[in-house]
Amino acid sequence: NPLSEITHKRRVSALGPGGLTRERAGFEVRDVHPTHYGRVCPIETPEGPNIGLINSLSVFARTNEYGFLETPYRRVIDGKVTNEIDYLSAIEEGRYVIAQANAELDEDGVLTGDLVTCREKGETIMATPDRVQYMDVATGQVVSVAASLIPFLEHDDANRAL
């Protein structure tokens, strides 16, 4: 099964040497965290004692040379979205104002409207287009390969998606 194979190859575990044990991991460790955005899928995790400790990488996530998870963003210069892609770690991401992938653009790739929904330091904000420094590459970059195959995921009951 190709889907099963790719899912198993993109697993990330907090267990093992230097990691956590199932017994000692509390709720705060197992919960979804804002730094997981675009790096770890908030939906795909096993049920039972491993919940939140074994996760799947998001669609575009990768590890850098230091072992940190990174996710891609399109660079925005003076309100114009470029085709330059930068991979940012969660630490680097906290320094920037990042627009959602579904932000409205004109035919030249310039952000339109007075305010754009963005993320800054893990919080959702409304920012003027000139403040935006990066933009998500795709609306589906938050979820894993398997979760991205669920049709109309955004309209699905959260418990059913899980």
C-alpha cells in the first residue's frame, strides 16, 4: 500500500533514547502547539497511549541539517508575493509576519485589501499588506499526506477526521 508506506516513512516520534516515555508524557506535551504549524500534522496521530507522541510530518515539512523541522513560505516584498521559497524553522518563523495561503492577490501577485489575516509569534493578527514578510505556500501545508487526501477536510467533523 503506497499510502501506508509514505505515512510510515514520514513519522516523527517523541519516544526513544533522549526522548519521553509514555508514562511520563503529560497533556501539554501531547497537545497541538502553534510551532507545529506546517511541520507536524494536527490530525494524524495514533489513539491510545501514543497519542500526541507519534506524529506525521506535514505535506511540505522537512528536516534541516541540525535536525529541526522546517516548512516552506513564499517571500513577500512590499506587499508583492514572489516565487522565492524559504524554509523556516519554528524559531525563525516567530520573527516574521506570515499571511495565509488564501489571502487575496491581484493578477500581479500583490496582496489586496486594507488588512490581511496573518500569524505573528504564534498569534493570529490582522496586518496591513506592507507588514507581511512571508505567505504560506498552500492551504494544505498544515496536514500530512494522508490527511490531505480526505475530501472536504475543512467541512468534516473533527472527530471523524481523527
